[in-house]
Amino acid sequence: MSQTVAAPQAFHASPVRIWLALSAVYLIWGSTYLAIRFAVETIPPFLSAAARFIVSGAFLYSWRRLAGDPKPSGLERRNAAVIGIFLLVGGNGGVVWAAQFIPSSLAALLVATVPLWMILIDALRPRGARPSSRVLSGILIGFCGALLLIGWSADHATPAHFSGAIAVLIASFFWAVGSIYGKSAALPASPLLTTGIEMIAGGIGQIAAALFLGEMSSLNLHGISSRSELAWLYLTVIGPIAFASYAWLLRVAPIPLVATYSYVNPLVAILLGYFLGKEILTARILFAASLIIGSVVLVSSRKR
């Protein structure tokens, strides 16, 4: 039986609210890369991510339902769960796993390729926007920067370091898929309720990944350091603010504007990684950073 799907509800937001949400995404997400690196020092990656997403997601969902948000339909729950799997298992999960092996600044720079993936995926969709020669040039420049970073990983680090860089690039692709799907899918009217469902679904998916990778056998609760505990608490309490802001922005702001987080987050991550995480910066990394960030600025400025 065919089912008529209502179009997603139209939201109207003031520029002040949009920029407040963007600021949260800029600063909080920029800092989460270092926090993730600290958390996985003594906590298995997928278990650490699953725990915080299930806790945060359950809180958000329960709070919004008690506050009077309508119960989502089966279709809305399914769509939100699919987005959660793409964003949090494929996207965030890859970054968390890679944080065991690569600096937080390198992960942030590779994640900055998300808008490039989004444009390529959108171009391949039926009736998708075809990129101009200028945008194609920007995409090429950006991926050249990513290849420089991956090449640096292969030349100056262990095989695990190289695998971590590749994992983050693949994770960026999954994040782009989930972001594009979330732009047009039928979802609950409440962005926070949507975020709660996405987090719960993503957390369950990450538990499955943890079991598959045998993380339960490597979990040592007594061996968790204070730094990992504080980082996990920060990611659990503060991190969802950025995720909810991102989910809301995807529904009320143009994709090129939302995509600006991808070249602000790396700058925040580089500074925090250098000053707080004692991560190294080389001329090659800075050059690759300029290529990636510059390419994202170039392709994102095609619309006002």
C-alpha cells in the first residue's frame, strides 16, 4: 500500500538564533576532537561513544515527550534512526575509533571534507545540483589536501596511524550521506526529539560495533583515568548541544551556511590540539590545512 508522506514542517528562525546555533557548532564541535582523543586513551572507543549517546539521547527524548512534543510516527522514527546510524555509527564512530591513532587536529581537518562529499553526492542524485567548474576545482583542491595528510600519515607514522586517517575520510563520507538524507526526510517536528532518536539509534549501533570488535573484553573500569572521565563527561553533557544545533540548522538554514562549520571546527581543533594536547604541527600539515579549508570556503561560497 502506498503511503503519502507529508513534507517536513517549515521552520522560521531569526538570524540571531541561527548564529547562536552556529557558534555552538563551531566551538563545541571544534573542541570535541581533543576530548574524544582524551576519552579513548583509557576507554574503548565505540563503548565510550555508545554510552554517552544513549544517555544523552534518552534524556532528550524523555524530556521532549514530557514537555508535550507529539509522539513521532513510525516513518519519522525510522528516518531519524537511519540518520543516526549514518551520522553516529558511520560518521562519529569512525572518528572515535581513529582517535586512538591520530592527532585530533588531523581528524578535524579530514572531517572538513564533509561539504565536498555532500556536493559530490548531491550531484549524483536524480535532479541533484550539478557543480560548476569552480566548485569542481574546489573539490579537487580539497581532496588533494586530504591526500597530503594521508600521505604524511603513511610516511611518518605507524600503519595504524595511516588506517586511522583513512577511517576518518570514510567517516566523513557517511556523515555527508546522513546530512543530505536528513535535509529532506520526514522527521518529527521537534529537532530535539529528532536528535534524541538519532542518538539512541546511533548508540545502539555503536554497541553492536563494540561487540563485533571485542571491546567488552578490553574494558577495565578501574583503569579509566581522570582525564578520560572528564572528557567523556564533557562529550556527554556539552556535546549534544552542538549535535542538536546542527540538526536544527539543517532544517532552517541553507546547506552552504551550515557547511561553514567544516572550516571553523578544524581551526579550533588545531589550536586546542597544539596548546592543550601538545600535538605537533608541521609545514606539510599547515599547507594541507590551507588547501582543505580554502576549498571548503570556495565551494560553500557558491551561494550567498
